[in-house]
Amino acid sequence: MPDIEFNCLPTIIGSMPHTDPAEACSQILKYLKEIPCWPQLPRRSFKENMYAQFSQGFPGAVVKNDSIYIDRAQDLDKPLEKLYAAYLDNDVDKYPISADYAAGLHAFLAVQNLSPLAVKGQITGPVSWGLTVADNEGKAIIYDDVLGDAVAKFLRLKAAWQEKELRKISKNTIIFVDEPYMTSFGSAFITVSRGKVISLLEEVFRGIDGLKGVHCCGNTDWSVLLDTSVDILSFDAYNYAQSLSLYPSEIKSFLERKGTIAWGIVPNDEPSLARETVASLKDRLEEAMAPFTRKGVPFKQLLQQGLFTPSCTLASLNTPDSAAHALELLAELSKMIRKRIS
């Protein structure tokens, strides 16, 4: 695992509002030279929806009419046997991500002469994938003992294949496991235990040799995620700064083991983005960090062990120009703060 002190370098969560993969890659590489990230392009095709994108090859998975489900009418035994055999052999090449499902990834891998500090990728987490993808009777597959277990092993292979490809660009890799459904953890809508969440995430993490991140874009029980072996905790610091500050002791322990916090400080909605400046975002960032410094976490440590990102996906923005504006704010804020550290 690489030991990198990021000092508030910028990167992104993944999704962009573009339909042209080359244009999206060009924009990312313009603003995020040190830690570029391949772009997910959900407006290009439903296959790039975060749940469909990593479904290719999963037993019984059907992507049709802008929906994804598991067809139990199919014979699932042989595909499951193939999956478990690949898992036991760590044969990641059995489960690649094709250009049809991730045009941005393949366009990114084709770019020549890159020499970044690190390179970032992302994959949908097993909790969110398992809760979103249902069978043809409407039952979320996370509640099926066989398929629920298979999801984490499958996503582990997908993450490992992706990391193998990204390592051709940089030996330092970062893979974020995106878990939007963790905002509903503990509610009546999700009856998944704390232990099950940790077990599923750890299964995916074991397929990642580089830095392992988790992104959740709202309120959650952060102690659950901090109880895993995660290296980078990514959260929406623009809208939900207080949510993480409720866990000061866990954050202290996380930082003591050289963990990194990715501060999602640049908004991803048009009205907020239009009114913010680098200076206003700096003030907002300092407000978000203040509760931690009051609890004894040094401000300098938060900066040294920090990354900057947008609050969540940039695919929520209307145009590529809006995304460029968000990335420009992100890069300029990082530059301003990094001068302060040096």
C-alpha cells in the first residue's frame, strides 16, 4: 500500500455530465494532473449507470430498457461456479469492464505520457449494489444468502481488474468504493447488520492492493465505515460537514493510522456552484474542520492527510462547462491551501 501524504490535492468522485469520453478525459487531465480519475458517463448510456456499469458478467444480470435485474429463470448455477472459480484463482481477467460499459475508462487508459502522483478509479459498493439490484420478483439480492455473498466477490474481481489496468498509468492507485445507500443504514428500510456491511466491504477491499476509499454522500453512521480497513474516507463536506464531526474519537484513531479524509467541499448543484468562489469555499472548509480542531485534531494534520473533491458526482450538473467550473474551483482551492501548508 502506498504511503502518500496528499496535502489537499484535488481529485473527483467519478461521474461527469459529458457524453464524449475524450472530452471528459481532457477536462479531468487539465485540472487534476496529480490525481486524475477516469470518468463515468451515465448520460452516454444506461450501461454507465453506476449499478449497470459493474454488472457485466454477474450471474443472471439483465440490463434492459434502462433497468437492471437478476433473471432467476436463467440457470445461475454454472455462472456462479465460474465466478467462484475465478475468485479462488484470483483470475481477474475473467471479469473485465468493457468499453461498452465504461467508455471513459478505456479512453482514459488510452491517454499517452501521463505521469501523475497517483491515479484514481471507483466501483459501486456491495451494499448499494446488493440493495439496488433485485431479482425479477423485486427482492434485493443482498438478502439472498448465495447471491448476496457472490456480489462482494464479483465486485472484488472487478475492482482488482480495474486496478491492474490503472497501474499501467501509475504504481500508486486509489479505488473508491461508492456506497450511497449507507445514508439509509440503520433505518427501517434496510435490515442489513453492521457486521454484514463490514464483511461485504472487507471482501471488496481485499481485492485492492493500493489505497482503498469509501465514498458516502450524506449522513451515515461513520463509525461503521471507520471500523473497516479503509484508507480514505470521502464525504460531502459542503452539505453534511457536521455528520462526520460527531465521531471525533474515531476520526482521531483513523488519522493516527495514517488515514486520509477526502473533503467534498465543492458543490455539485448549479445554484450553489454559481454563488461560490475560492475564498468562500476556503471559509466553508475551515468551518467544516473547526469541530475537529476543537476536539484536539491539529489543523495541519487535517490538511496534510486530506484530499479535496466535489461533494459528489458532477454528472448532476447541466453541462460540461459547469463541470469545468467546478474543477477549476477545486484546483484553485487546493493550490491556495497547499501554499498555506508549505
